[in-house]
Amino acid sequence: MSWVQSVVATFRSTSALTEILDISVVAYLIYRLLLLARGTRALQILGGIGTLLFALVVSERLQLTTLNWILRQIVPLGPVAIVILFYPELRHALEEFGPRLWSRGFSIINREDVRAMIDSVVTAVKGMSEQRVGALIVFERSTGLNDVVATGTTINAAISPELLETIFHKGSALHDGAAIIRNGRVAAAGCILPMTDRPKSDPTVHTRHKAALGMSENSDAVVVVVSEETGTVSIAVDSKPLMRHLTPDRLRDQLLRHLQPPEGSGTLTAMRTRTQRGLERQRAEPDAAGRTTRTESVTKH
């Protein structure tokens, strides 16, 4: 029983608990990084790095002097090479662990305006799906998309089904690019999106779908795709696989889930709107009182 007591005493010590916490945190971080790397080229690059390290150890054991010397010259460049090769994955990981965690779901338009915007988009997508008109619609969230907007034509117009259907009409000069929606308005159209780097994409995934996946991998944007070949409606978000064959109701639910601010969250625009309405009511009340007084005096005369 003495060894059992010693084990219990060891686990009760502060140092042992600290080590367990340390190992648990590191294991969780490795697990999260593997989840982020899954389905991307990161795993292939890690395999290549592992092969180089294995060759370095083997060349040293077998006394392959020249090969070992070459590999040793490469090793100091490893940290810089890792940053360059893993740039998209590292950025995505930092977005997951960083400010994006706190800003997700933030919007400067209120819930009612978001719902109206989504209804307009769903109506337009339904019509384009029935007519098999290809479309690519990007909803900007916390990650700014100024670089993407700069590749297209600035529009800055209120959203309507007619506007979206006109943009993606096959005779339009902007129909091949993406429409960027920012703060409830169509900021630009005809924009060029980054393509996905996933090595093994579904053969049924075409250019628009690859662009949607690439956009979701490089930002936290929500991207809606309408297939020109089949009319299938899909959505790409958070670097996850495409959600395909969405009905209008399912599309609306997904957009509300990712774009609508939390219940009761007062946004800047909502507060500004309420303030303006209050001021308008305050101005209207004296005017109404003055008109009433003038009417009474005219009646008396």
C-alpha cells in the first residue's frame, strides 16, 4: 500500500497538477491544429518535413557525410519555410483562436434588416436556381474583404432580388465574378475570389464551388453558390466542406444562423436608427402642437 500512497501524494502535489495541465493544453492544441489541417495540403507538407528529418537521422547514423551536410544546411531555413508554406493554415488557425472568436456573429445592422436582406437573397437564389443561372454571393463578416472588392466593380446599392438576378444574368458583364455583400448592401460585383488549395476536391465541384471554398478558407465570409449546370444551391463557410442541395428554407436557416446578430444585441446602426427616430418624434411633436394651435385660432376667427 505504500506505493499507492506515494502515487496519491505525487498527484496531490502542485507540480504534478501543473504538469498534467501543461500536457493537456498541449494535447488539445495539437488536436485542434490537426483538425484545421485535415483536408488541406498541410498534411502533405508535414509528411515531406517528416521525411527530411528522417533522412537527416539516417544519414547521420550511416555516416553519409555529404548528404548529412546538405540536410544540415537546410534545417536552419526550416522555421522560415514553415511560415511561408503554412501561411494560409497559420492565418486560419490564428483567426480561429484570435479576435474572430469574439467578433463572430457581429453585425452593424439590426436583426430585422438582416432578415430582410436574407429574404431578398433567398428569393433571388431560388429564381436563379430554377433557371440554372450561375451565381456566387459572398457575405462579409468580421474579416475585411477590401482586397477582393478591389478586383470587381463597385456598386454600393441596396439589395433586391431584381438587382442580384441582373448582376448574374448570362448577358451581364459581371455574371462570371462574385457579388460582395457588406453591411446589408451590394458593395461590388464581378469580383475574383481565391481558389481552394484542397488537393482532392469532389469531381462534381466546379470553378464557382472551388472559389467559394477558397474564400471560406481565406476569410470568415459566408459564400452562397448556384450551379450553372444543375441549379444546385450550396453554401461554404469556415473552411468546411460544401453544404449542397439546399432548399430555400434550409438556405434561409443557414444564413440566419451565420449572419444574424444574437438576440438582444444592440448594434451601432440599430442604436443610431432609434436615436434618429426619437429626434424625429421630438421635432414632430412641437410642429404638430403648433399646427393644432393655428387651426384653433383660425376656427375662432
